[in-house]
Amino acid sequence: MNAFNRITTAIFDLILDLPPGDQHAWFDLIVWPVLGGIIALLVYKYTSNQAGITRAKGQIKMRLVEIRLFSHDLVMVVQATGHILFNNGKYLGLNIVPMLVMFVPIMSMLVQLEARYAFDPMEVGQEELLELELDLEHCDVPVTAVRLELPAGVSQVGEPVRTPDGRVFWRVRAEAPGDWLMSIHVGDTVVEKGLAVGGDPRKVPIMRTKTLNALLYPGEAGLPGDSPVYDVRIRYPERELAYLPDGETGILMLFFVLSLVAGFALKDVFGVVL
């Protein structure tokens, strides 16, 4: 997971830092979904059975016409409906391979856009909860022994809250701008968690985890499989994007809407049967 994130992050950081996207978020958030739609079309064209898809769609249309023409004949209607269901299943089956192939580049593109544009760094003076969950199957350290060590630019507010299911919550306060590293001690293991405070908009470290969710948060490295920590996370404010939907959900919706529109608008240009 970490190797994949490093590679995709290096590629997209290089591309997204180019003008005009480096100064105008709207450019990347509009252009890249359209490119995603084009990439999806090309992947679909060269990895799908276009002839088989054409035949399946043709059979479905023909059987629909048959139902309309022979609506008075129950046997004909039932037979035509069965053929429609069969060909619809065939059509869906023919879409599995291209969908799996296009999943990697499209999701990589979406994850990188969200990592860069969905959130802002914390503001100086802002307080948030730092949440840690222990992997109780691989950790023999009691939750009461977990402690937090903070850098100069971050302070702790109040006492931590610990729960029997292996969760620890600290309220931390951003005291100075910078990219800080907080250290969490779990026995002999030290887990570092980044915290971005102030400055220009940039990719912020939201979560470190040992699960596949690490692929969704490339702002920092995932945790090793033998870590006593299951995940550690902190919430950041959503970045306000002028004239565009904000946050992870907004970018997700914008990406898929624009990529679908681009795909359907350009399918005939690229000669793709969907």
C-alpha cells in the first residue's frame, strides 16, 4: 500500500503542481474528471468485448419490441422477458473486466484530488480530537499505558479519554503554524502522526492505518501490519472551493458527474459502445 501511494503521489504531485492548477483548484477539479471520463472510455474500448456488448444490447431491444407487438400473447411476453433478463445478465457480465481495469487509474485520480483539495490545514488556535484505536489482537499494552508526546507547536487540552475497547482520545490545540509530528508511545513502539497547521492549502495528513483505507489517505504512510495500533486519525476543516462543492463528498460527486457526462458525450467520438 505504501509503495503504491508513494508512486501515485509522486506522479500526481508533479502534475498537479503545474500551472494553472497550482493556483486555481477549479482547473484540476474540472479538467481531471473530464480526463478521467476519457480514460475510462479508452479502457472500456480496449478491454471489453465490444461485439458481444452490441449483440446483447441488440437482443434486449429486439425483445422489448417483441413484448410491445405481442402484448396480447402471455406466452410470448414471458419468453421475451426471459430473453431480456438473460441478455441483461450477459451485458452486465461483459462489463466486469473493463470496470475492474479502470478502477485503479480512476480511483487513484480521485483519491489524489481529494487529498489535495478536500481539506485545509488546521488554523492556529483550533482544537480537534486525536483518536487512536489499538489492535487488541496484536497489542499486549494496556490502554492506560498509551501516552502522547507533542512538539512545540501543539498542546494538549485536558486529560485523555480511554475506553475499554482500546480507543484513546486526546484533545489537541494547534499553537503555531507548521507541519508537526506528534508521537504516540504504545509500549516500546512509537507511532508518529502528522499535523498540518496554518500556511498555504496543501495535502494534509488525516489518517494512518494498517487497513486498505490507507489507499484513500495518501497524505502520510500507512501503518505496518504488525503495529499495535489499528489506526490513528484527526479531523481537518473542509476546504472552501468557490463555485464548487466542498469536502470529500462534494469532490466525489463532482468527479463522477463530470466524468460520466464526458464519457457519454464523447463515446461516439471514440467509437465506444457502452
